[in-house]
Amino acid sequence: MAVCSLFFIGFIVGFTMDDENVDIAALQQEVQQHENYISAHETLNPEVSKVTVGWHVYHSLLTVNEVYAAMQQSDPDTYKNRFNPRRAIMFTMNKIPRGRAQSPEVVLPPQHFTKNDLLLQLQKAEENLVKIDSLPENAFFNHPYVGSLNREQTKKFLWIHTRHHLGIIRDIVRE
């Protein structure tokens, strides 16, 4: 029953939440917080996550960079706004449930990386976020679980995704 109620709320609110703008400064602030954890990149806490702080930092920043690249290469004229219940729930709750989804291969960090690699990903992500608002409104990328996201939806997704991984990182270093 609770799942049906949550779905209904997500369904109803999802139509309005899809277009709720995320201020680029808020997203930039979240991304910049990764720098605080780069020095702890080798920290591992198996009770929280199977992978290190560095993995989460790399993955989160790589996601920003790969999503920007996909949007840059997209054809805005082919964007189709379709309702997606998963997206509606995620955008309504402003959360990604932990341990539910598998990251696509394109955003998986390499097996071996250095502190410098993380700093380079951070610099690239910061540069890409400065440019994201200059993309056409219907520049988009296809997410395997929540469908096609235009520029504003993508900014909201990146904000939610970044906060998700920062939460995991904080839990790893806190324990």
C-alpha cells in the first residue's frame, strides 16, 4: 500500500518536479565539496560501501563529465519528454536509494587511479558545470533508469546524484 501511495505521489508531483530548476551555483557547490575528501581517497568502510571514498569521488565527478559530453553531442531536436515513474519518484524525493542500481560502465572509475586523477576530474567537472547553461534547453542524455533528461532535468539529476555520493562518502569517513 505504501509503495502505491508513494508511486501516486511521485506520479502526480512528477509532472511539476521534472521542470523544477536547480540553480547551477547549488550544483557547483555540491561538486566542489568533493575536494574535501580527495585526501581520504583510500579510505574504505565495508559496512557502508564496498568501494573507497576515492571511487565515489571519481564516479560522481566522472558522471558530471560524461553526462555533459553526452548532452553536448545530443541533437536537441530529437529530445522527447516522456513520463518516467522512476524519475518522478527520484525527483519528488530528491533521493536515490542506496544499493539499488548498478552504475553504467561509462561512469565506472578505472581500477587504479591517483589523487591527481581525482583533481583532474574535479577541475573538468567544474569547467563543464560553468558551460552547462549554454547548452540548448533540449540538449539531453539518456539515463538507463530514468530515461531522457533535458538540460534542466539533467541539472536536477546531477544535483541529486552528487548529493547521494557525498552522503555515502561522509558515512564512510565518519565511521
